Amino acid sequence: MNVVNAHQTQARKLGSQTFVCPHGSGVRKAVRLAARGVSRQAQVVRAQAVSASLETKVANGVTNTTAAPAPAKFDYAGDISKTVLGIILGGGAGTRLYPLTKKRAKPAVPLGANYRLIDIPVSNCLNSNVTKIYCLTQFNSASLNRHLSQAYNSSVGGYNTRGFVEVLAASQSNANKSWFQGTADAVRQYMWLFEEAVREGVEDFLILSGDHLYRMDYRDFVRKHRESGAAITIAALPCAEKEASAFGLMKIDGEGRVVEFAEKPKGDALQRMKVDTSILGVDPATAASKPFIASMGIYVMSAKALRELLMNRMPGANDFGNEVIPGAKDAGFKVQAYAFKGYWEDIGTVEAFYNANLALADPSKAQFSFYDKDAPIYTMSRFLPPSKVLDCDVSMSIIGDGCVIKAGSKIHNSIIGIRSLVGTDCIIDSAMMMGADYYETLEECEYVPGCLPMGVGDGSIIRKAIIDKNARIGPKCQIINKDGVREANREDQGFVIKDGIVVIIKDSCIPAGTTI
């Protein structure tokens, strides 16, 4: 019997024992792990045998008119639909995005006319074959839960694969009566559930954030993590000094191992984190303008190592960036950096969110596009009619499904969300309208004082503003920040100004003729 067959036979024997072993779950688990190791070893030996055979034929001058099959390669990432669990961190109260998070969780904030922020990490997971996904959140999770259940759960997984996209909201229990205290604490409180996935074959946790805009193939990320043998791998990219203090910064050696990590340093501590970022593979000009290596807040963590860190080594640690990652490095765990070379944007503030959305409609600024047939961004199927545009001037804008834009209106460099209604002779310039959750009948409108319909009334002007869902803006309004105010809280009047951007709060009514 040759070596390959011996390994295969041993794997089959061990595999059969996992179902009949009478000695309890501990022994069954050990046997199952041994079987998995033998199976992987057999794959390596088989790949080596095929490669050696091909090399021998070439050395002996054996050729064929037809192309020989490529030698088999051992896939270090394995079948990540079975071995990787996606954990999306929904964030806290979303104070930086307030008032967009007043009535919803941060990942449920609308994006790009048809989507929500949560659609980005979930789509990246599905495109990477990660089909077991949890989203942890603590605030206003109703709309997020509804969106995920309607958008994904009917189409994730199959007869032979257990796939899901579920929300895990913070809850109190007999063992723990406190809410989530941070990112690491949120994962710790649900470790009992994640361990069930580990028993089913999950080896690594893919930990993501719910407020980033990017497209990434996590399969390469996981593969590099496993090849390096790291306990934690951090996705990283070069960063300019003006924005560096908002991120976790690191220094790495020639092999990509993290040798120093500082979470959001300032002053002298920030200057000490300056490095030559050409080590990430960027060109000299980029390295000169971006001399810091920033953490993207995206991690692959070994399930075994993370459990040891959270439950035993650092049971009081609440945050990954501030405590767990520096603590893991200092404790001798291998922490590795993964250089990401694509577009990535943290849209956790009102200004960043506004700019990222408008850039989607501007060809001169757009670095991210929803139009990618190989890696699409998914969302809920709403079965809305096509938008209707009546004798309007529309330029450099994105219009979502089911909108009606009436005659004489001008729309420039704007995002018009689903079910939006724009009246006649309106001007929408550099604005984002999030649309509406439903179509309103005349009978329903009669319950609103003055029967003010959802959308923008005739003759109104909106410039540099965000109009949240279901807002009612009367005729002849001007939402233009006339006085150039940077910050103002006028919630009692239905709006807030942040970073010079007027935000009309969800479900608000702005009376006819109002000037902001």
C-alpha cells in the first residue's frame, strides 16, 4: 500500500470512529480533530505525488499534444464556508453618525440609494464563501434584524451546508447582567454560541466592522493568516498623518509580524509610529504621503487563541484595539499584518458618510462601485417599479428604485433613495435623499397636519444636506445652511447640522416656506 492510500485509509478509519466511539464527547472530538489532520496531510502528500510525477515525465522528455492538468495544490484556506465564522460588530450607540442612528442601528443606515451599510460586509462574506455570519448589535436592532432576515436568510446555505445571517442583540443573563462594554466584550458574551460553531468545524473567526465601505476577498486574507501560523491577523493599509490618530497604528518587521501597536495615538506617541510604508508594497510617492500603517478594524483570529485571550488571559478586556491586540502581542501570541491594496473608507461620521455617498455618483472621485459582476453587493429584493423622471435635468446622480421626479426639477451630484418623491421645479444639489419605507396613500396623508406628503415639495431647494427616510419637506423650502453653521442641534425643529451638513431627521416635518 502506498503512502497516499495509507493516509486515506487511516482517515476513513478515524472518521468512522467519530460516530461510534463509546468513550464520550471528549474522545470523539479528539478523534475528529485527528481525522481532519490526517485528511489534510493526505491532501499534501497527494499533491506532492502528482507534482513529482509530472516533474519526472518532463525530466524524461515525455510530452503530450494536449495540455497536462495543473498539479493539485493544497488549499490552506480549506472550505471556509465550514471553517470560518463571520462576526460583524454593529458598533455602539453610533454617536458619530447621529441623528442617522436615532431610530436604527448603525449597520442599518441606508447607503447608495438602494442599500444599507450592513450589505457591504455581508456581501463580501458571501462573495468569499463565508456563509455563517452573525451581526452583534446593542442599539435599535429592529430594522437591522428585519433587513437581514428578508434579504439573506432564504438564500444563504443549502441542503448540505448550514448558512445563516443573524443578528445577536445584547441581552442580560443569569451569568452576565451587563450590556456590551466594547467590541471584545461583545464577542466574549456570545462565546458560548460561537463555541457551538467551533464544535461543527469552525477554526477561525473573521471579525468585521459594520460601517466601512470597501470590497474585499476574505479568502486570500484567511489563506495568508493560516500560512503565517498567526493567532491574529490584522488587515492594514497606509495612512496619512492628518487621519492617522483616528486609527490603531502598527509597526511590522520584514515578515509582516506586528512588533508594536498603538490605538489612536496622539502627539509624540503618533510621531513614534511613523514608518516606511513601502514595506506594504506601495510606491515611493504613496509611502512618502502616507507614513503610517493603520488597522482597518478587520481581523482573522484563531478560534482557540481568541478563546484563550478573552476567557483566560484577559477576562476583563473590553476592546480589541485598546486591549486585546496589544495584550496578545505582549503575551507572545503571533500577531500578523495583512496588506490590503484596494479602496477602503471608514464612514462612521456624518461628514465621511456624506462624502462617500456623493463620491459614488461622481466619476472623477468614485473609487468604489456597486457595478461589479464578479463581486456584487447584495441587498433586499423589494420588487419596486422603475423610477419615473418627468422632463427633468439630472446629472452625475444615482436614482434608486421606485422614485418619482416631477417636471422642471434639477438634480446634480446627488443620491436619490428608494421611493423618493421630488415635486415640480425643485433643485437638489450635492444632497442625499434616503427615500421612504413605504408608499403613502392620500387617505394616509390626511392624518398628517396639512396633509404634507413624504418627499420634497414643489419649488424647494436642497443643497449639501442629508434627508433621512420618511421626511416631509413642504413647498418653497430652502435647506441650504444659509448662515454656514458648522454645528447645531435643532431636533425639536426636525434637523441637526453636523460638520456643516444639514441632516433632516427621520419622520420629520419641515413646514412650507422654511429656510434653514
